[in-house]
Amino acid sequence: RGKRRREQKNRLSICNKLCYAVGGAPYQITGCALGFFLQIYLLDVAQLDPFSASIILFVGRAWDAITDPTIGFLVSRSPWTRFGRMLPWIVFSTPLAVVSYFLIWYVPVFEDGRVIWYLVFYCLFQTLQTCFHVPYSALTMFISEDQKERDSATAYRMTVEVLGTVIGTAVQGQIVGMASAPCIPTPGDNVTVDGLNSSLLLGQEKTAYNVASGAICSIYVLCAVVLFFGVKEKKESSRSRSQRMSFWQGIRLVMGHGPYVKLVMGFLFTSLAFMLLEGNFALFCCYTLGLRNDFQNILLVIMLAAMLTIPFWQWFLTKFGKKTAVYIGTSSVIPFMLLVVCVKSNLIITYMVSFAAGVGVAAAFLLPWSMLPDVVDDFQVQNPESQGHEAIFYSFYVFFTKFASGISLGISTLSLE
């Protein structure tokens, strides 16, 4: 009876899982909009040169990477409140995050200081979003003590997060997709007509980006409210908090755990490939494939395919194991990587390849976050005296992937100079 009561206590309702999953949407919605559209926005709308855009993208990503372990360390040292230890971070960071996000997509009237403007608000938003996402990621360990329930909640979360990428792509892409003010003239463009209409086109596109960012900010706030009222953070009952340690002691502790290092390194290069593709895909579709009027729909196909195949990958890893799912999931991306550069500009083939890519994106979304709780549990079994450092594990995983993507995206943007 006691065991059955514990199982019922640890069991999460569908409503709890959905509310928890909704909390993951803001990170993906804003991340997708920034990842797919910020580069082309800085070049086409803000009218920055490629060198300045590369500086903003690299510094912003690098700063974002640095803030992850820092915030993770601060979260791990946070005191318990009546709302929990993770939820207060999420609530208090949300208002400032949406303001800074909106200002990223606002073009100031002055021209000389635009690089500083975008750099400041991009870094500020990344910091505030980290204050949301790191506690949210670590919250997985505190919604239930049952690993199956956590895996199930993670599957819900990944499905909603992929839905978030669809929403981000749809809102940002469909609103701004109709307006275009290309920074690179294409063959057949009438320079005189473009010169006469450039001011009108830029004005329309600036307004479109403002409307899109306002809509995304509203969704961000709504998701934070649902998460706060729909999820109850469980206090560590069977785990005693250890003595506080310094930041560098926490790093040595986490990076000294072999399974964690293997997991991080295993998914680092997969994430790097996807982020590099994400950052350059809009430019590739517009200027290489010549699909300027269709690229937002191509992005939607990728994200819809990913959302629809998340349940398949959850079933697959339950049936055949997580390692097998990793091998097959990552391998399924290789044909897309080859076809995307080899196939000539053909809209139908591009849609087919995009759908296949979405299947690989789903695996890349689900598997790392499904395996991280297992690694944390293994660490706690091997180090029972060291507890309360879950946020550090999650933040360092994000740190490595973001820092590597910042370097690659900065270099790729600089190559446009």
C-alpha cells in the first residue's frame, strides 16, 4: 500500500504535464524567431553591414552561453520559497524579458549607435531568458520523483516546444514574409524602382517585425502564467541539501562525471549542425535557391514534421532504448545535409527534403533532454552527499552548445563580407 501511495503521489496528471510543457514554449518561440530571422533582419531591415551583424550574433550567442552556467550556479544556491526554488526565477524574469525582446526588433531612428543598440538588448534578452529557461529545465527534477513520469513530462514538453517553433515560425514568418527589402539585389531587379520604393518597403517591414514581436511577447507572458499556476514544485524530501560550494567547485564536480561529459560531447556537434543551418537557412533560401516568397512556408514544413514525429521518437526510445534512438535519429539527418546543398532549386523537392529534415529535428529536440535526467540521477547515486546541483548540469549542457553555435554563426555571417 505504501508503495502504491508513493506511486500515486509521484504520478502527474495530464493537466500538470501540459502546464509544465507550455512553459517550454517561450524559449523555442523566441529562439526560433531569432535563429531564423535575426540575421536577415539585421542585414535587410536594420541595414547593418555583414561585419557588424556577425559581431552582434557572435557576442550575443557567446554572452548567452556564459550566462547559462552563471545563472545555473545562482539558481542552485537559491533559497526555498513557498512557491519553490525555480518558479520565482521564471516569474520575475518574464516582464523584463518581453520588453528587451520587443526592442531587439525595433529599428531606432539614429544610425550611428544601432550596433550598440542591438548588442545591448540582444545580450540583455539572452540573460533574462536564461533566468527563465535554466530554472525551467531543472524543474524537471522537481515535478516528480518517478523517472517514468519525468520522461513522460519531457515528451509533453518536447512536443509543445516543437509546437513553439511552429508558432514562432508561423507568427514571425507569415507576418514579415510578405514584405521584403533585400540587401542583395537579385538579377532582373529594377534599381530605379527599388530606389523609389525602398523607404516604403522598409517602413512596412519594420512595422511587420514590430507586430510579430508584440504577438510573441504576449504568448511569452501567457505561457509563463500557465506554468506558474499549473505546476507545483516539489521540495526535496528524500534529498538533503549539501553544503554550499563555490562556482569552480561546482564546475569540477559536474565536469568530473564521465556519463555527463559523454552526453554533452555526443550532442554538441549535432546541435552545432542544426544551429548553423538555422542561422543561415533564410539567406540560403532567398539568395541561393531563389525561394524568397516561400522560405517561411519551408520553415513551417520542417517544424510541423518535427512536431508530428515527436510522439514517434518517444515510442521508439521506450521500445528500443535511448541509445538506439540516438543512433538512428542523428543518422536520419545526414541525407538532408547532403541534399540541401546538392539539389538544384526545385520547390517540390525542397518541401520533401524539409519534411525529412523535420524528422531529424524531432530526435535532436527530444533525446538530449530525455537523457539528462538519467545522467543527473546517476550522479546522485554515485555522490549521495552532493545534492541540489541539478541546475548546473542543465546549464552547462546549454553553455557548450550555445558557445559553439555562436562561433560558427559569427564566422559564417562574417564570410558574407
